[in-house]
Amino acid sequence: MINAKINGIPVQVAEGTTILEAARKVDIKIPTLCNSPDLPPWASCGICIVKIEKSPKLVRACCTPIAEGQNIITHDPEIVQTRKTVIELILSTHPDDCLQCPRNQDCELQVLAAEFGIREQPFKKMLRDLPIDDSTGAIVLNPDKCVRCGRCVKVCQEMQNVWAIEFLGRGEKTRIAPAADVKLADGPCIKCGQCSAHCPVGAIYEKDQTAQIWEALLKEGPDAKKCVVQIAPAVRVALGEAFGLPPGTNLTKKIYAALRRLGFDAVFDTNFSADLTIMEEGTEFVHRFAEKKGAIPLITSCCPAWVDYMEKYYPDMIPNFSTAKSPQQMMGAMIKTYWAKKAEVDPAKIFTVSVMPCTAKKFETTRNKDMFSSGQQDVDIAITTRELARMIKQAGIDIVNLPDEEADSPLGPYTGAGTIFGATGGVMEAALRTAYVLVTGEELKDVNFTGVRGISGIKEARVNIKGTEVRVAVAHQMGNIAQVLEEVRKAKAEGKETPWHFIEVMACRGGCIGGGGQPYGCTDEVRKLRMRGIYDDDEQSTYRCSHHNPLIKQVYEEFLGEPCGHKSHELLHTHYEPKEVYNK
């Protein structure tokens, strides 16, 4: 252990701890712009400079290990003035359009400028006038607002292993840009949005589609449509952060109420279609594993960013991919077929909105022709948790104090298995709860598969199903998936049995609770709290297995027939095709 002092306060930390980390341990805030708990130190911004007593030079706290016996000085007039100058220099290359910026009042640079009392610009403005890239339809890159902190590049390359963005140019001409300087849509980008989630300013953000929703909600007359909405599992435990509530606060029933006050005609829950997904995907797994009718391992397909990545980088794994659509797309198809018939509404007169923790869900709505299985676009618009928060604020809705309401039936009531989709390992656990029954005909005494829970990047578990061992793996954060799939590839090449029978992949760290469209400021501590909220909802549910949902049973009896049957294949399943990493 290292014993040192920070501003005269004793601190004891493990060897290798940075000055920044040590300062946080004794509640001393050192400002920074480029640092993120998710990333290794980058030391690009220079705002975290501190002094080491009896040393003539300033050092960067984020990347300098604290040493035995040191006394670190984090604030004095020289340090404060130097930090202020650095921020002023950053501002000299940054547009002053804060009022129009999507990060206004939620911008780390704006906060720093306010904290340091910067009211004038002493340096000449040097704006670059670079073009905005909104080619993906999901995320927007505005390089003029880039502060060159490097977070997005580190996230994309090191966390996600996608390499869709990079630094181009040198010196003053350095800029953030898509790899190979193509449009984002023409390169490796998988639309996961982790770049936007980690950007400290408004250089990368989700494509805002709330204006289209307001237009649909306010339209009257013969052109008006029935506006129907669904909310994803992870949204309910994160939305509250936008209204000052602790991470993990479950606002499910207040969200239902808020959506009705926004003007939606019907409010459904994606947790229901998560239950539907389990019936389809669980049955598919049984067909492949127990009946030897398909490739093993079966790989989950709920994450559109992972789907995009797989089609680009692992097309040889397409036979292993579950053909089941994501819950978002299943719900869209069911709204414009099953519900439309029950409500006696022309599907062409239905406008469907999904509220998702994810930017890639915007891309998924038109991913291929299977997303039009109802004869219409199944989901018209997907918005993020952040976009919903803005709509609620625009409407003047005090969501915290709203009375609880229920989702509409029959596409609303859900089980605990549906809600745990929001956390990494949740899809796997939910599938195992039902697969066990489908294989054995017997109910589980304990439905908790804790081996697939947690924040570890790769999790493995062995499940005994009546004497048969099922080996499963869970990977989240795209940078971890290569290790798993390369082992599968190796086993296949050597003619050996694959290490696992069932694999779950989520592109974002923590799964959907850490999605690219969630409220800013996500860390592992925040992820764990959101995850706790997800599992609390599961434990409090009347039903905890998808096959126990009485409305799921009703849907199959009245409309779909049987899981993986003809009707469900038409509406609830999809296909995949190899893609070039770069469009020519």
C-alpha cells in the first residue's frame, strides 16, 4: 500500500493508483474532460494538472501514479489559472451555440466553463466549419463541436472493437472522423451509440425524432393515426435519472401514465414481447439442442448493434444466429396485426413508437424487409430514453408525482423474465427458465440462474437439465465477443464440440441498462444500480417465467398457433446476410 497526502489529507491506496483516483477516495474533486471510468487514462485534455510538493513541474493526475510519501497539491492560484487557460483554449475552437446544442445543460465543457467563471473569450475564435454526418439515421457526428478529448475513439476502438471512428490530421487540423474518412453509414459503425454516451459535449448524439412524434400525436382529421407506444425493459430503471432520481429507480407505472398524458392512444410494454421472444427463441433452442435441428451454439439476436457487427465481421456465424426478432420488432408486428384486428383499426392507420435505451434500435426499424412483416413498417420510430425525457419535460409533466397506471392489455402485462432482458445475462436466464420446461416438461423449483448475472465481461455457466449439461456463455461490450467466437471457430475448425451450446451477446457494457441512448454519466456503479432495479422488478413479479404469462398463452391460442410455427415465422422471425465492412 502507498501512504501519501493530498492537500495535507492522509490517503492510503494500492500501488499503481493514480493521483486522480486517490483524490476521489478522500472526496477531493480534480476537474477533467477526457477521463472516463470506463476507459484507461488518455491524458489529452490537460485540465487535471496538479503539483507534487517540492517538484517544479505540473503533472496530469489522471495518468500519474501516486507515490509513497508524496504530498499532492490539487488547487492553488497557479493551478486554477492554468486550468482556466486550458478551458479557454478549448472554447476558442468550440462553437458558442449552446442554446441549440443537444447537450445544453448536460455538457461537461459547459459545466467546467461555469465553474471557472469564464465569461469572456481571451483567445481568437478558430472554428473549423466541418460538415455534419447524419448518414446512419441513428447517431449524428458534428466534428465542429469535438474537443478532441479522445473518449469516443477509445470507446469505439478499445471497448467496442469496432474502429468506426478515428483521429485524422495533425496539429490544429486534427479532427474526429469516421474511419477512412467515409460517411459513418459506409464504414464499420454498428450504431451502438457508445461514442455518444461517452462524448462530454455535443459532438456525437442520437438523431432526435421527437418532432415527428409530436406531429403524429397532434394531428387531427382524416389523416390522423392511432398512436401506440412501447417501452423497453431498461428504460424504466434509468429514466428517473433525468428527473433527479437515483439510478435504478423503477418508474414503470409512472411512465405508462406519462405516455398517456403525452397523447398516446395505447401504451404497451416491450417486456411482453420479451416474453414472446423467449417462447420463440426458447423453442428454437430446444429444436437445435435437444432435437438436433440446427447449428449449435445458438446465439441470441435481440441486440441490433450486435446483429450489424455479426453480419460485417462474423458472417460465418449466421447459421448460429437465432432467427427470432428482437422484442421491439415483435411488438411492432403484433401491434399492426393482432392488436389492430382486435381494436378494429386499419394497420395503415397505426403509428407505432418504441422507447429504447439504444440508438441502434433506430437502425433496426428498417434493417431489412422482415421489419415490414405486418404489411407496413412494423415500428415507425424508435426513440431513446433521453428523447422521452425531453418530451416529458416539454409537456410539463411532473412524472415523479404522477399516479401509477397500468399498461394496456393484451400486449402489456409481463413476467419477471421479460424485465430482466434489460441486463446482461437476462436474455440467457429468461430463456433457460422456459427451455428447462420445454425440454423436461417439469417446472423449475428455483428460477434464478445467478451464474449469468453481474458485470463481468464474459460469464460462463453450466446448467443441468435432467442429467444433460447445457453450457452457456454471456458476453457484453463488443470488445469481449471476439474471445468467445474465436473459441467457437477454433472448435469447429478442429472438428470438436463447441465450448458452449447457447451464447448471449449485448453490444453495450451491462447490456441494455448501459445502452447508448440512456441518460449520460453511466459508470459501473450506475450500471449495477440499474441492474438491481431490473432484478428487483423480476423478484416482485407475480409470474417469473415467460410461459406462465396468461396473455402470452392467449396470443398463441387466438392468433399465432404455436411457437416457431408458420404464423410466428411470418411475423416474429428474420434472416441475416453478410455485409461488407465498407460500402464501395
